Amino acid sequence: MNRLDYLVLIATILAIPLYGLWRTRGSASLGQYLKGDASIRWATIGLSVLATQAGPITFLSMPGQAYESGIGFIQNYFGQPLALIVVCAVFVPIYQRLKVYTAYQYLGERFDQKTRLLGAFLFLVQRGIAAGITIYAPAIVLSALLGWRLNLTIWLAGGLVIVYTVVGGTKIVSITQRYQMIVILIGMAIAFAVAVYRLAPDLSFEHTLSVAGKMGKLEAVDLSIDPHKRYTFWSGLIGGFFLALSYFGADQSQVQRYLAGGSLKESRLGLLFNAAVKVPMQFFILLLGAIVFMFYQFEKPPVYFNQPAYQRAVESSYGPQLTALQTQFDDVFTQKRAAIRSLADASTTERGAAMTKVQELDAQAHELRNQTKGILAQAGVDPKSKESDYVFITFILQQMPHGLVGLLIAVILCATMSATSAILNALGSTTAIDFYQPLIRPNASDHHYVVAAKALTAAWGLIAIAVASFASLVENLLEAGNILGSVFYGSMLGLFLAGFFIRRVTGSAVFFAALVAQTLVFVLFATTNIGYLWYNFIGCAAVLILAPVLQQTIFRSKDAPAGV
Amino acid sequence: MNVGDDNPDARSWRKAYGLALSLFAVEVVLLYLFTIRFS
């Protein structure tokens, strides 16, 4: 990165929050602080919902995921449009009618206080950790490649977000997310165009895609019904539906986004905008990863993308082994590049044999990379992050022109700030409205609750920074967020669906059903190897089956209230 | 207002949901065709 990059980076990440602070200057009532005001329209809501979900992990990890394993991850989003339609038709009208600040207030109205607190508690635990991961994810990668100090990166990104989220509340989150998402979309579109432009000129784009497909990178839809496969059409449609339904319907970080503005029409249009654009957007981000993969079939890639970690290992006693593997990798790369180039001139009959040779060489290269990773693990370097998270950022730093590098680093930091601000805003609001107000100060003034919400938002920001400072990830960044969500979301969604659709069930039955369901998911998570999306379905189904059973047996004597 | 309501506003929202659903179906079919073409 040169001065131009730093100028673009700093200007981009500072200008948007400063504009937001200017737009939200002056004092706000509790309603304005927690729900924004009527000036927020569907486009802002739509972009805000999109930005909250995307986060830095989407832009850092997803192209790397496609580089490593292909674009099959797109199927995880297949349940989302359906879930968004259900949220529009069922959840939003109820929240709007009850004029709630948080989704968990609904649980209190429909069931009882303990069920409300359980829903809010599940949200706080899950999102409190997720906020830390959201800040940590880009910080670990950027600090490794750019030489920035990890804790300084965490504090700078996190500190800026805390300041503007605390000051401006929901309105500033919506306004800044709108412009941050515009920067992100423009940045990613430019990155896509540059990546396509940098592809080898001796193969047409269609040929390039054909080769990528034959190398297993373009299988977008897999109709297999094997439950152990992580990404299939069915797990995406069913598990993804329940994940998205709980995320958009019961996670306050999203509910607060579409309740901003206060109009049913604007909320629904913002969500339908997401239903329309989410799958295509994720497809292009994944395809970008596949294109980067094809770029590195002609331009020699590093054998290991986290180069600083690799260099540390080379300088250790493992150096000779790594050098030998590097030599073999270079040789296989040269053969593979020649084999791919020969595909362009091959006749139809020769193409099958030529493609088989490319696949064999690719398998050899893959094996050599795995051996290298194994040695790095033995050497004890880079234990905290997955190598594929470094693929896209390496491509940006090495192949993009100056200025654009700064813009794309800004894209990653904008994504970090937008997702984190939404989460902190929701954590602060939920703690203030669902815990502080009913349990500690029930009858204080609006102004008191605004101050409390600000203090709690700041406190959650500091907790997120603490989590980020001590985080050590077990899977790659993209997976960590989704797995964490899937473990908690099923039972949380079950609480809401029981409230909406099972009329004769009381708070106690639902409360204990959710506790049992959550325990069941923890046990399955610890003891089995089921694709994690299924936990959403299992947790939710367990609550919906157990609650009526408990109602008819243990809690039979209690009168069941009518549904809200 | 629920999805089952029969007033004009509810009918127009049902049309909007149908449109979103159709768009999603088209997206999945295109992705499937993309998979067949390039895998």
C-alpha cells in the first residue's frame, strides 16, 4: 500500500461516519434512538439489512472459499428469499402492530417475562460473541499481511464504530450502512471487472469458465441428499430457510434494521429487495473467487497464501522441507499451465484427455499445498486463521492498481463497521429494553433510557473488542459466524413460531421446550458431524414438538392464552 | 394485515410475494443451468 491507498482508505472510512454524525446531530427521543425516524425509506432499509448480514467475513472469506472448494456455498442462501417472504407476511405486521422496540418484547406480550428474557439472552450470548468475531476477522488478516499491529487494528476499527453507534443510535446505523454498502458494491464490482480483465488472454472467458468447472469450482447446485455434505440444494433450502427465518425474524440486529422508519410498507419493501438481490450478489462474490482461482492457473500463486507465516516457517528448521515442496509445486504449476493452454488448441476428441491431465495436475498441486499446510502446522505458525481467508486479500494487494487497493481495504473495513454497528446497536437496545427497563429501573423517563441504551451500547462495544482481542478461531472466519448462529437460532426461532402458530400453549411449556431443544442442539453439535445448517431446523422443530407435549402433560392445569 | 386478508392492499402484497418467489425460482434455475453448462 502506498500513500494514495492510505488516503483513499482513510477518507472513505472516516467520511461516512462523519456524514452520519452530521445527519443525526441533536438529541433524540427513546423511539428515535432505538427505531430511527420516519425519513428512513425502503432503499436505506434494504441496504442496511444487506450490510448487516454481509459483514467483512463475506468479502474476505467467501472468494477464498470458492478458490478452495468452489461456489457450492451459494446454496446456503437458497432458503433466504422464502424466509424473507414469511418474515414480511407474518413477523413484520405483528412487530409493527405491537410497536415493539425489540423482537423479544413480543415474547413477553405473548407468553411471559421469563420467555422474553430467554429469547433476549440467547440473542445476547450469540451476538455478543459474533460482534467480537466480526471485528477480529478482518483485523487478523489485515494485520498479518499489512504489518499492522493486531490490537491497534482491532481498537481502531472497533473504537470508531462504538463512538458513532453510541452517539447516533439506529438512525446513524441505517444512514452509514447505506453509504458503506454502496462503497462495498462499487468496490466489489470493480474488483470483479479487474479480475476478469487480468485473466489470461489466450483463453476466452467461456473457455476459462469451462476449465474452472471441470476443476470442480463451478458446481452451484448439488441435488445430493447426503446429510453429511455441508452444501447441498436441500440443506440450503431447508436448513438455510430456518437459519434465515430466525436471523431475519428473531435476531434483533436485523429486526431493528427493518423496523427503522416505522412504516409497514417501507419495512416490507426493504426485505423484498433483499429477497431479490441476495442470491445474485453472493453468486458474483463466489464467482469472483473462482475467477481468482483461474487467474492463479496462469500466474504462479504462493504455495501458501499467508506469506508472512510461511516465511517464518521457512526460516525455521522446517525450511528445507518447505523448499523441496515449493520446487515440486513450481514444477506442477508449470506443467498445469501448459496443459490448460493446450486445451484452447485441442480438438473435441483431444479435449477429454487434456482435461483429465489438468485435473490430475490440479490434484497434485492440491496435495502439495496440503503437505505444506501440514508442515506449517507442525512448525506452529499461523494457528489462528484458515489460509483460504488470505487468498482474496493477497490478490488485491498484489494485482490491483494503487488507489484501488486502498478502496478495497476500505470495503473490508466498511463491511466490518456496518455489521458491527448494527450488532452493537441491537445488543445495547435489547439489554436496555428487555433487561434494564423491566428488571432494574421500570419507571424512569425516556431520557434516562436513552442514556442507559447509549451506555450499554458502549459496554457491548468494549466486550466485543475484548472478545476480538482474545479470539482464537477454530474454523475459517466465514464458517465460524454461521456455525455460531446455527447453534442458537433454532430454539430462538421455535419460541417465536410457537407464539405465532400454536395458540394453546403457555410461556412455561415453551420456555422449558426451548431449554431442552437448546441442550439437544449442544449435544448434537458436540457428538455428531451433521451439516451445521440442520441445527436450525432441529432446534426449531424440537421446540414446536415439545411445547404442545409439555403443555398437555406437565403444564396442563394452566390456562393457555390466545395467540397475539 | 395478514397474508390471508382479502383487501386490495393484501392482494397487492400477495402479488409482490409471488413476484419475489418467481424471481427466486428463476435464479435457482439459472444457477442449475450454469452448473450443468460448466461442470
